[in-house]
Amino acid sequence: MTGVFAGWPRPGLLDADARLSAAVRGPLKGRPRLAQLAAIFAHSGDGLLCYLAMAIIGLWAPAARPALWRTILATLVAAAIVAVGKMAFRRSRPLGDESARWSSLGKHDAHAFPSGHAARTAAIATMAWAASPHLGLAATGWSLAASLSRVMLGAHYLGDVVAGTLAGVVAALAITWLT
């Protein structure tokens, strides 16, 4: 990492993260259908899709609107945490520009740590637990699948999605506590 916190975490930890992440990417080699499935899960956490889904739910179920507004606020707080982290750490993506081929926009930012997708989906999943344990469990499964798919596609290291998940959970808990 080259940002403000260059030299932290220790190089050995970064090497271990890189090795674990490469192992998670391994099953996609030579399996284009699995790669396509991973891309679908990875993109299910895209901001545009998440906000569009919440808007549709809000239109369809007006009683859910207060919870949706809190969820949107939690995802925005998580995004702010991610932006600060990306500026501070400036960790390169595992596969560099190669992972951009999986981007829904054809291009993504160069920094991987922490993962915005993991933060967004974790914030949504955390907020879903307040609505229903069943919804919370389903949303948590989706968040984990989206996050691991980001690692499988080489857009993130495993540590990036762990940190992003923590950012999303903290943001959601803060919004829950404040509202």
C-alpha cells in the first residue's frame, strides 16, 4: 500500500492476504460459466442496482419506506468510510486493470481497500436483521456471496472485503443507534 498508512499492515500480513485471495480466485480458472455466475453475484452489490431495488421496494411497500431511508443512510455512511479508507491506504487491486473487465461500468477506481461492494451489502444486510431474522439471514448470505465473488474475480483481496464488511456493519449499527 502506498497511502498514508504505507507499511501497515505488516508486509507478511499482506502476503498472506494475497495468497489466500489467489486461492479463492483459483476455482474460476478455465471455468467461464462459474466466472459469469461470480460476475452476477459481484454486480448484485453495485450501488445502482441496490438503490434501484430499494426504490422499487419503497414504491411497492410504502410501510417499508422508513426502514429503507435508514438503510440508504447506512450505505451512504459506509461509502464515506470506504472513500476515506481508499484515499488513506491506496491499495492496488489484485489483478490491476484486468479486473476492470468485470466492471459493470467498464472501469473502476484503482484502489481496492476497503471494498465498497462489501460495505454496501453488509450495511443492507445488517439493516435487514432489524426487519426480520429471515430477511437478515438471506441478506447476509447475499452479502457474503457478492463479497466473495469480488475476490474470485480479482477485483479485491480477501482483506478488502473483510474491512468493507466491517465498515458496512459499523455504519448500519451507528445509524440504528442514532435513529
